[in-house]
Amino acid sequence: MRKSAITSLIACVGLAGSLGVGGTAVAAPSGGPSAQSDQAHSCAAPAPGEAACGAIQLLDPAHNWRGSHVGSDGHSGTTTATAPTSGYRPADLQSAYNLASISSTGGFVGGVRQTVAIVDAYDDPYAFNDVNIYRGHVGATAIPLLSKWSSTATGPWFRKVNQSGGTSTPRGNSSWAQEISLDLDMVSAICPNCNILLVEASSPSYTNLGTAVNTAVALKANAVSNSYGGPESSSETSYDSYYDHPGVAVTVSSGDNGYGVEYPAASPYVTAVGGTTLRPDSASSRGWSESAWSGAGSGCSAYEPNGLGQTATGCPNRAVADVSAEADPSTGVAVYDTYGASGWLVFGGTSVASPIVASVYALAGNAASITSSYPYSHASSLNDVTSGSNGTCTVSDLCTAGVGYDGPTGLGTPNGTGAF
């Protein structure tokens, strides 16, 4: 699973510096993706002991390389919004990751629907309405709001709780609401038959977010997606127990500032999800091509041990990432959000990739029997990503994509559910 030796370092610069302030444009870094001034991080840089959401909005979708979506909008049901005109939709993502047939029928184990949990901070009071508008425009069935877990509901359901499992909500926050809408829509895109459990932490502190993860597992989630992170610190191992849930797939976005490791992606108990730039490719038998997204986080943890059996060159500790999926805002996904936003938006970031992979775990339906190291023994069931870079590093495997394992894209991207 190792890439062939690279004899010289790739001279490139990744996305460096801190997260942009929520709602403001991010300056274009040298060597980073084009049109960075047209992108904005939803959340501000995190304070010590806290994480930031990773959603990145494409401010002017007209600048999206893809332009307007071509084809049927899949509209069904009554909604209060027109269809999106830009950004990938479920059919695109399902095609790219060889999931079209199983997405329409999967998400069950022994006849019981799988539940994908989304953990974020603060409240999005419009989450339920917004996700159903998204689903109505992409051909997925509407989901009812349930007050408690159900194994007998006739269709998928939506449930929202606070970090303790109660129904009182934290204060609203429009920046984190963008992240919540993104995460909910990606679950709907990949596993439309899955139940969705939204667990809202009182704040973005690791203690509160970790408590929310524990609550998600206690409420019978089969997969838990976490699209947030912050710089590593010597205290991070004290939070690892929040993410240690054998039999539950816990995914974490690897970060959006290029080469460099974030927590909790560094935890050995999670599947760290890196990012790619996904484009249609008529010359490929797959119909798509991918390269490492220059913003994807990666590297060698300074504090976390290697608990996954990794053999990353030059990294005796935990290496990030494990797997990857679409994340480039310039080739972003359509999202519907109205809490402090205007409706249809285009988003990127490894915040897109984490719920995609969590939903693929749910489609695979065997999370109860696996650990986060499972993809390492099933790498042949992934699309290997062999080009692109997220920065400069002394060990090129950790910042430059190549054959086999590399930092920005891990082992590769989903090709069906075999690796999960």
C-alpha cells in the first residue's frame, strides 16, 4: 500500500495560516487553489480547547468551474425554493463513488435502518425544514421529525437533541448552521434511506463536542460524523476517550488549511477523512478523476500513537488522513441553508468529505464488526488518488499524493462500500 519512492520534494505551498473569520473572505495564499478570494470559512479560528467548523462557502457560484448543473433537478414534493443551479448533487457524488445502486436500496442491517449522527456546535433552528427542502429537490423522500429513536418507522427519520440527549437547544449560531446544513445534506445525498440524528453541543469546546459524540453513540448511531477541528496540543490525548467507540464508525474531517495535523482527526480511534478535487473525466473508465485538494489537512501527529497499523514513511506516530472524498470548494456541493443565509449555496472543505464517508460506512452496514483500521486491509476497494499536493514537507508522502497511501488523500476515495 505504499507509494513508490519520490526522490525529490515537490516545491509547492499549501493553504497556511489560521481559519478565516466567519463570514469573511479568505485571502488567496501563494500556491493555493485559484480564486481563494471567492471562498470563505464559515467559522472563525478556534480558541484554545475548542474546535472550528470546517465548512467553506464558494461566495460566487458563478465562478464555479462547473457552472450550472446539467440534467434533471430530481424535484419531487412541495418545497419553497427553486432548484440549485450550481454544485454537485447526489447523483454526481453517487456516480463518482460507485454508490448509485446501493444508495437507493442500502442503509439497512437485518431490516433495521442505519442511523448516521451529525455532531456540531450550537443550534440550527431551521435544520429540519432546510434538509427536507434539499431532499425534495434531489429526489429523496421527506423525513419526519421524531422525538425518540425508532426501529419501526416506515421511512427514514430526523431527530435533533442537545449534547445530553435532551430537547432543549443551545443558542443559535448562523456560522455553525452552515456546517449543520452541509452535513445533513451530505447524509441525504449518500444514504437517503438512513435515519439522521443531529446532536448539537452547547459550545465548540472539545469537552462539549466529545460529550455530544458519546450521546450520539448512546442513542444508537451506527456512524458519527464530526466536521470540525483545531490545532494539535499536548492535552489532546485527554479527549481521545470521547471518540473510542468500537462498533461505531466515527469519522472526522482532516482540516482545510493544507499540510498540518488537526485534532480530533489525529485521534487513533477515528477515520480521518482528507480531501480531493473531483471532476468529470470522459477519458476515464470511471467517468471521474480526482487529485489531492491543496487545502486538505495531513501530516504526522506530534502526540497521538499509531493505533491503526499504518506504515507512513517517516511517521512513527498517527498519520493523517486515512481515506478521502470531494472537498474542494471550487468543485463544491449544493447545500440548502436559510438560517442567516439565502438558500442554495455551494460548499467545500473536508466538512463535505467526513459525512460522505460516514454515510458510506452506514451503506456498508457492518460498522458493528469493524474498527477504524478496517480500510487498511481493504485498500483495493478504494480509488487511489495519485496526483496533487497540499504543501511542502520533508517527507513527501505526507503532503503529496501518489500510488498507495499518502497524507492528503489517505488510502483513497470510496469505490462502492467494500473498504468500509
